Amino acid sequence: MVKAANPWLRTLLRAGKKQQRTVTRALTVLLAAPKPKPKPKSKPKPRTAPAKKAAPPVRASTVARTGPRVALAAPAPAVGKWLASHYSGRADRGAGALRRMSYWLYLPERAPGPAGWPLLVMLHGCDQSATLFAQGTRMNHWADKQGFAVLYPQQSISAHPHRCWKWYDRATQQGGGDVSLIVGIISKVMDGYPVDRSRVSICGISAGAGMANIVALNHPELFAALGMHSGPLYGAGHSMIGALGVMKHGASDRVDSAIAEVLLKRPGFPDMPTMLIHGEEDHVVRPVNQAQLTRQAMLLNRLPHGSPVTMASRDGTRRAHPYRVHDVYRGRTLMLRVAQIAELQHAWSGGDERLSFNSGAGPDASKMLLDFFSKQRRGTAA
């Protein structure tokens, strides 16, 4: 393995290796079938009128409290257009039967500029839907402020019973599986709406982060930047059991070789500015994955030994966890931003905590990501 580019990265990787040696109970939250909840016994009540259909319950957050945190104030509802549609295409590089994938599209109230709206593609995690992901992250609110359109493809239950993107599948990592369907949706939206094709970014959480990475690595010509929140290492797993191993330990033997394969396949791979966000108390996709993704992003962007790194830290408040942000530069160009959030578990930072996989305490990951993406344009970085 090539030496790490700087002392900070070496420290990050050492911390990841230490976590790999820690023996804990195997975590199957993202892939295991949920246990059915026992139904409470209650006496039937007489009805005097036809019962109204109940609204779907709001799922409680899975994030454990570690202190007297106060949730971020809920932003005002986004006021743009919320559209639903679907795309039919063939997965596995055009082979096999036609498959249909639903998606939702948010168009901001602000009129598009001369080149169109910048577009953000958001991929949900396991046991989420596109609409719950949009609600939980509050991304549409921040996108409205910055004039972004936001696209939410949705994995089908027929493809995976928990709506998981198969980031661990070898064929998917090589560009098959759902990759062509997601790219087909992006192309359909770009053809149907005024989108700035030089300002398309892709992001996700957990399995969605892994899938966003795969789509960007196989179609880098489409994207100006990549974001991953609580995501797994690229290029490993290759089975459900293997995926659990990656989530728990990373895969040190695939950190460099997986990226070497990408660059060998495409020697002229363009720059891919990347932002990585991870909770330091994430026991589902452990932080060792962020350490190894950091290394992969540096290799992919050909960041040399001694690349300049700046660090900013914020103390915790009643509304936010303490966190650190490391920025890695090529010359004066920001290529990689790594946010490490203390106390945060496997959840979207600063989201709607009434929904699973969202932490009410900040920092607000949606705002952080859009601030990063707003500076990116394909071929350039701020």
C-alpha cells in the first residue's frame, strides 16, 4: 500500500485498523429481516360510523441520545413542485427483462438560470423510501434556498425486500444491476427539464451512499461531485455476508486495488470532488469505512503525498454534536472534504428525528452537502 499522504490521513487509517481488530456482535440492521412487533391485546370498541383510514405512523428515530441535545428547528416547508414518475429500462447493461423504477423530482420555486438548475441525485438507505428520505433529510428545503432540483430514485421491494441498493454485488460495482436504471432516470430528467448538465451531483446514505459511489465511478462524465453519508467502502463485499463484514470492518485488502481497477479501466478518469460524512458512534457502518473511503478518494483524484489539508472543528452545542472537517486540496482547489461527527450514530445528521435513520441534532448534513456541491462544476472545483 502506498504511504498515506499526510499525518492526518495516517492517523485516520490507524484508527480504522484498530476498529477492525475489535470483536463485537455482528450487526445486521440493514440486511436482516425485521422482527415482527407483538400486537397489543385490546377489546374491540363499538363503531357508530365507518372508520376513517389512518395516516401511516411516523417511525421513531433509531438514534440513541447521549446527552441533552435539542433537535434543530424544523425549516419551513419547501414551496417548489414535487413530481412523481417512473422509468422503464433494462438492468445489467441493457440485458434481461424490462424493469420499472419509480422516482420523485423536486423543482425549486426559483426559476432556472441560463444553463438550467443544478441537479442533486439522492439515493435512500435500506428500509427507507424516496419520500421518507426527502422528508427526513429536509433536502428540498435547502435545495429551494440554493436553487437546486433534487431527484430521488426509489429501489423497488421486488428488487430487495428492504429496498436496499445492492452496493455489495460484484456485477453492480462493475456498472450492472440498478446502475443503468438510475442513469436512465437521470438522463430522462435532464432531457425533460432545464438542468445544468455541468452541475449534476450524486449523494446517498448507507446503502444509498455505496450505490451513489458506484454510479459515479461507472459514469463519471455525468457528475460534478459525489457525497456519501455513512457509506461503505467501494469494491468489496460481493455477498450479503461479505457486505456485513465490510460494514463492520471495512476491507483493507481492497482499498487500493479497487481504485486501481477503476483507473485501469478508464485511464483518463476525470476529477471527482468528494464529501464524506460519518458519525463516530456509527455501529452499523463503522467509521473504518470512512477512513478507507478517504484513501480511495485521494487515489481516485490523484492527490499526491503532502497534499495540503486544513482542519476546522466545532464544539458541541445544545443543537449540534461536536465535529471536525478536514479539507484536502490540490493546489488551491478543494478536492475532498471529510466530516467526522462525534456522538452521531447511523443516522442523517440534522434530519427529522421523527423518522428512522435521522438525528435531530446537527450539524445539518443537507446544508453541508449543498454548500459543497454548489461550488462544483464538471471539470472545475472551487
